Amino acid sequence: MNKQLFLLFTLLILSFTLYSQNFGKIDSIVYSYPIRYKHPKKLADQIAKDFNTDIEKAMAVYSWITKNISYSYKELWKNNSDYNKAYYATQDNYYPSYYSSNYVSYSKSSKSGFKKHLKTEKKYREKISKKVISKGYAVCEGYSQLFKNTCDYLNISCFYVVGKSKTKINNIGNVKSSNHAWNIVEINFKKYLIDATWGAGSYDQTTHKFTSKPDTFYFGTDPKIFIKKHYPDFYGNSLLKEQISPEEFSNSPLYYSNKKSSIFNIIKPANGVFYRESQQVLFTYEQTIHSITYKLDDKEFIYNKEIEYNEGEIGLKFDLSNTKAKELVIFFDHTMVIGFKIE
């Protein structure tokens, strides 16, 4: 096995195990808290009493939010206000507070606008966070604003991040504008990527039903995994050194949010669009695979063709010449791993 791949795989397993163990202890305390608070400061005060380190406190905030806040599409666009206009109060940077001060320097001409923006934003954040924590529902903006606001009361450095996301196969090649929000916390000079919205469960856009299923996958997610489904407006918030263009993000296949997908490393194709002909998927995967199935739209099939192996690389072939399906999803051991659009 390639040494770098082995090291990455080992670190991923260790991090998942560490977070899983820590969250088990934290959840046992946080899940006994009230399911509603009148104000984020009340939650922060309770967390401060029960936990000592900033990382534990941040995990506790994530634990409470993902357990008690439900996603509600009805909340989308409800919070448009003069807050949006405040973005334009700065001449040089429209979304200043989404950036770490390590990333952005402000010119003298923008300082007054920057202060005005922060004041307006703080007032808005208090308003929306209070609503979310007392009512118990939100969209991504509400989840992320509440997470930041609670961290603010705990004196944990936290940033609100806006960018593009991919949640459906139909998004492949069609991600053009910002549609999601998440957070970065900075503790002991280390930054952690956090998406409490996706960590809370799943939302079916067809039935408009939310399924609560708290998951630690999106707390401190490795940036190389996070970028597969999140592309920040300010690329520095990806926490990656290597540059990935918006076009590469938009055109790449859809990765699903689970541990199997996180250790799935695709070699080719880089493009998530398949054409109706014979197609090959070449990848590495550092775990034993007991079964491979796939779906063409809603029809499921067992992969019974020969699997190619070459120096750690695994190859699968799909004949799409006779199908009218528009989507191909590959499953390892009955878990969705990656999806492609068929044209």
C-alpha cells in the first residue's frame, strides 16, 4: 500500500474513532438538556458549567443543535432584511465576517463600513439565533448562525461561512450560486470545518420531510473530504492549500456523506457526467468490500461483471448504451458511495 494513502487512511480512522468516543460522553450529558432555550446564552452557560476545554464545548454546541433543531424549508428566505444590505457597507469585501482576520486586511476606506456591517450583523445574528433555539427549526443559515452565536458566548473563535454545496446528482455541472452555510471554529490555532445542518439529519426535497439523525461526520471533517460537497465563496475557508476551481467542484461526481465515501478516492473519471456508452470508474478503497450494487434511477442491480485490480487500483465497468436512466449510484455493502449524471 502506498505510504501516503496508508497514513491518510490511518489518520481518518483515528479521527473518526476519537470523535465517536468523545461525542459518546458529550451526548450523554447534552441530551439531558432542555430541548428549547429562550436564548443562546442560556445554552452556552449550561455548556460552560459541564465542559472544560474549548473543543469539548464546541462539540457540545454541535451535539445540542444536531439533536434538537429540525430542518424546515419554510424558513428559507424568511430572514431577508436590511442585514443583506449591510454587506455592501464595505467597499473592498462584501462578506467580511465570513473570513478569518488571518485572511483579509481592510483598507482605511472600508473600516467605517466594516464596523457598521459587524454591528448590523451581530444584531441580526442575535435575532435569528434566538428564534431558532426557541422554535426548534431552521434552514442552514439558522443552524450556522446559532452555532456561531453560541460559540461567541463561550469565547470560542467561530466563523460563519457561505458557499456552494452539492446534494443531488442533478447538481453535477449545475452549481452556479451560493446555496449553503456552515462554520469554522479555531481552537488552539487549529481550524475545524463544521456543518451542523447536514449533521442533524436529512431532508427529502420531494416529500418535504426532515428525518432527524444526528451524526458526528460533519464535525471537524477533513478539508479534503469536506470540499467534495462544500465550496466556500472565499476559497481560503476551504482550509486547503491546493486550488480547486468552481468548475471542477461543479463538474465532479456526487460523493455521499458517510465514512465509506470519505475513504473512497476516485482516480477517474474526474467528470461526474456519463454518456450512454461503456464507462469505467477507477478508484482506490482501503477497506474490504463484500458487495457492490448500483442503481440506474430507481432500479437496483448487483454488480456481476469482472472487477479489475491493478496495483491497488480497482476498476468497474458499466454499459450505459441501452439505458434511459439519468442517474447512476454505486453502493458498497449497501451504502451509497458515489453518484453520476447520465446524459
